[in-house]
Amino acid sequence: MRRAKNVQHRLQKNIDNKKGLMVNIEDVPELTMNFQPNYHHTLLEAQHFSMKIEDKKLFHDLNLIVKNQGVVSLEGENGSGKSTFLKFLLGKTSQCQCHGKFELANGLSISYLPQEFGEYTGNLMEFAEKQRISYKELLNNLKKMGFPRESFTTKIEEMSMGQQKRVALAKSLVEPADLYLWDEPANYLDVFNQDQLIELLKKIEPAMLLIEHDEYFIEQVAGQRIRLTE
């Protein structure tokens, strides 16, 4: 009898703990992003566009339109050139040969979320100064994502990959932008942070070219899906 009561007590305690977590989640403020819709209706357009680097053919016959609002998912096999295409848009590729029609609106403010964060160094205050973003707003978004306060003074290069990812996301959210290029935003994030991003993107519908392997994330946020072909 006593054993049965102990089991029931533990079960009820687990239920109460879960209820407490749900209340805490509901109390967490929503993420914000500094999206500024561009007056151009079409920000990016590619027609029958092909790309290769040296002798390696990446993809061909890409037909793509990114408007001034709405998330477009860019998909394809590993090595098909998805990340390279984002870097091409930023002017960060070399020895790249392209064919076909390609137009990018003039004067765009682009916020880029990379896969790797090797260039992100120093503590958060130094990072904010280097990136020319608000340190206060950077910390605000990090707090909303559950970033530990004791890590605010830790150098970014000494943080875990999950912490580095949240710093990179917070930076992108703070930057004023009319076009976002995000490369695997859900990677290294827990389910709670992923859900925060999903709710934000569904609410704001920013102009975004997205690379992501998480099928659920894509289904929730993308209004258009484009697949690269070799």
C-alpha cells in the first residue's frame, strides 16, 4: 500500500513539474526581428541559372523568385551548391562560373546566418561593437532564448556550438534587414528554441532564402520550396 502511494506521489510530482515548465514557457517573451520590408516587390530572381566552381558542376536550371516578404526554402542534396549560392549572393565566392539570368535588387540590407561561426570571436560586448549592432538588443534576444547569464562574458570561441548558434541568430535578428539568408538555423538548437523561431517566422513572414534539413521546420515556415538539380 505504501509503495503504491509512493509511486502515485512521484507520478503526480512529475505532472506538476511538467505543468510548471509549460507555465514558464508561456511566460517567455516572443523573439523579435528587425525586418524592414523593401519597396522592391522582387528582391531576387534567377532564371535557368547554373553554377559551377572550376570543373565541378553544382546545379543547373535554377528558377527562383524571392519577393519582399515570404520564406523560400532552397533544397537539394549535400554538395549541390546551396551554401555556395548564398555566399555567391554575398559576393563571397571565387572561381565561380555562372550562366543564365540573375538579378538582385540594388541597395539591399542582407542579414546572413552562416553554418559555421569561426569568424565570431571575443565576448558579446566586443562582438556587438565589431558587428555594429546594439549590445542591449543582442542580450535581450539571447535572454529570450534561454542563454545562460553566466556565459555573457565568455568568449564566443569558447562557447558550446548551441550557444554560438544562439549568438549568431540573435545577431541576425537584431540587424536591420530587408533580406535574410539563413543556412540551417535549426541546427544545434533545442526544440524550444526551434519553436520560438518557427512562431517568429510565421508571424513576421520576412523575405528569406532558407537552407534547412529539418522537414518539420521547413513545412512550418516556407511558403515556397525550390530544389536544386545537378
